[in-house]
Amino acid sequence: MSPDATDDDLREALALGAETVPGVWPEPIPLNAQPELPPFPVRALPGWLADYVAAVAEETQTPPDMAGALALSVLATAAGGRAVVQVRGRWREPTNLFVVVALGPANRKSAVFAAMTNPLYHSEALMVAEASGRIVEAELTAKMAQEAADKAATKAASAEGPEKDGLVAEAIGLAQAAESLKVPARPRLLADDATPEVIATLLADQGGRLAVMSAEGGIFDIIAGRYSGTPNMEVFLKGHAGDRLRVDRRSREEYIEAPALTMGLAVQPSVLEDIGKNRGFDGRGLLARFLYSLPVSLVGYRKINPDPVPKEVASRYENSVTALTLSLADWTDPAVIQLTPQADAALIAFDKRLEPQLRARGGRLGHVGKWAGKLIGATARIAGLLHLADHLEDGYGKPISEATMAAAIEVADYFTAHALTVFDLMGADATQARARSLLDVLAANQWESVSRRDLFAKLSRSEFPTVADLEPTVALLEEHGYLRSDTPPRTGKRGRPPAPRYLIHPHLREGRT
């Protein structure tokens, strides 16, 4: 470090070890330090929805992320199973979503949840009232038909002689007629922490449409087998994708051709950490189907007397959600929503931007490839929901605009940033996990510097099978300031080049990681 030291002098000193270079090390960046996450883009929502989300966030003194993410679940409950987005060719995306918001205790999750979902319960009550007359009529008709079939069967059983065959045929006909009569199920939009079997039955009863909305994370325990002892994810996997689902009834089997299950959950961050430990969730792809939001808590910074939601804003929200829900409730074949050429071009451009990030080596989203691989489809779904919310009366007859697709892409970028941090919490990033193991080895050996060969010899082969597996982990620790790499200069002699050495931050020798 003397003023007349040459570059060669410095390289030689580095090759000898860190103790010969009295350099200054800045504070390392902790591996578990969370990046600053973007706020939910409320501006991407249609006006009436954006106004209500912002007002609920103000009244409850909660981050707008919670109301904003749940708003998408509300739209998906209203439209899921009743509308699909025609992306291109044979590619169609349904409009149901899986959304989970993670926020710590004392953040008024229940209050926000109630404010966002109340119109859905109101819509459900209206649907029940409208259907009650038809249900009573169908029940009475079915009862009378069954009684007639039973009487005919009794009469045929006691008959003798030539008339018996005719009475038996009549009884069979009446029994078949009674069996063919179906009593409509009581309309239902929402379920809470129900078992997978109950959810499958409800989906069948409701024509393939249902939403699981809960301010708790108990549904994950149920999926993992809290009651049955065996994980059961089939209805959730197929309900998200719209794949054909078989439902076993007591007396028969039924098939739901295109189930559309929506999930909107508000949980504590610890719930996400726990489900990340269940390899079955990740292995079957359940975790890849959720859109994640991890907002910053406002506890300790809240207004004591905030402004309430204006009545006109609340009224418009309730009326809009109810109108959208009821307008699509009776659709048996889903409305097909097209894209304008400009919207399609915007989605293709987003896809091109995303694709290089999926690379397993060096891609920003490589370690969450299962999740990121579904992001374009999720973006199309979000675009369909924003479109229907923006055109409450005739959205199914208009194509999705470029502006709406741009808004959906903005929302998708938000969920991408949050998903990266959430999957880190769940331990999905193998490089992060290996970096922590490497820090433990460096601290335990108290090195000031170490060669790559000596370092590799101390590492577990289960985590670092080859030297190549060490490189991305070393690069990450260099980015965080724990290591400095140096390749000593060649001596001019033949043979292999000098092996790289790593200079190690003094904090590790002091037990500070």
C-alpha cells in the first residue's frame, strides 16, 4: 500500500495472503437482508377499485398491498369459471387466481379481509334468494316422482299373472324418471378452511366455480393432511389449471370438465416459512401456483385517527363487485375474451423479457423456475380480470386493450419481486442455502485466506459435488462483501496456472456473520 508500490507488488502480496495487505473491509451485507420490495401498483387497477383499495388502506392503516392483492382474488371469485382469456392459437387462460398476502400479527388482516369480501357474501345471498323458489319446486317434484316410483314398485311386486310385466315396466320407467331429476344446489361462491374432499364436492355442486377465502393459513395444514394424515393436493392443482377433475360421490362418479378454484389468503410470514419446509408442496407444484405479496408492516407508524372510507367509494365498490358477480353467475359456457393485436404484442414483449431470466445458471428467476414458468399465463389472467372490472356491463364482448395488458404486466412485475423474497424465506434458493453453509465453514476454520482447493476439501459433497458448484456460491459471497477472489499472476514457468485464492472478511474470524 506504499505510494511507490506497483501493480505487480500488489498482486504478489495478495497471492501471499490477506495478512500481508492491511486493507480496509467494508461492512458485509447480511445474506438474510431483504431487498426493498415495490409497493402494490394501485394505479394499475380500474378507477372504482383503485379508489376503494386506497381508502381501505387509509382507514385500516395497512399497506395497500393487502387490499390490492385481495381485490384481485375478489375479481377472480366473481369471474372465475365464467370467463377465459384467448391468448393465441389454442392457448386459453381461465380467470381464477391463487393469491396469498403475508403480514405479521396486529396488522388488521381480518378487517381488510372483511372490507374486501363483504360484497361477495352479499352477492351469494342474492343468488340464494333468487334460486330458493326453483330449489323448493325441484325438491317437491323429485319427492313426488320418488313416491310415485315407490308406489309403482310396491304394486308391481305384489302383482301376479299377465299384468305383472306391464307393472314392472311402468315401475322401472318411473324410477328412471325420478333418478333423472336433479335438485339444484344452493348457490355458493365462498368456502373457508374446508377439506379437499369438501372443496371438490362444492366445486361439483357449483358448476366448477368456487373460492377459498381465509384470513388464516389453516388451509395449508389441511392440504398437508391435518385430518386425513395424507396430503391431498389434487383438487387445488387441477382447480387452478382447469384440468378435468373426478369427484367420487356416494352413489356415482362425477367429472368437472374445467374447474376454476380461486384462493385468497392473508397469513403470517411464518406460515410461508413452514410450508416451504414441506417438499411435497413444491414437488407437486402447488407453491408455483400462488401469487405472493409480502408488504411492509405499518405497525408503529399508523395514524391514530385516519379517514374512513368515503360512503360513495364504498357504495360504488359494493355495487360493482355485485354487478360483475351476478352478471356472470348464470353463464354455463365461459365468455371468451380476446386480445387486441397491441395487447398481444405487449404480452409477447414481456415474455421475451422474461425468458432469459429463467435460465438455470445465472438467470434471475432460475431458482424459482416452476413459479416463473407460469407468470405469463398469470399475467393474461390478471389482464382478463382488470378488463372485466373496467367494463362491468360488456367486458365479455370487447377485446383486452394494450393499456390493460400494460397494467397487468406492472402487477406481474410486482408479484415477481415479492415472490423472489418469499421463496428465499421458504429456502427455495439453493445458492443462498449453500452460501450460509460456506460461511459456517469459513468461520469455523478461522482462515485469513484460503485456496480454492483447500476450501473445497472442507465442504460437504452433498452440497458441493464439484468445484463448479462452488463458483456461484463464492460469487454471491463476493457480492455481499464476505470474500475477495484473487488469481495470482503466472510465474513464467510451464505447468498449470496458479490456483485462485480467497481473502476472507475479518468479521468471520470474530464470529460475526
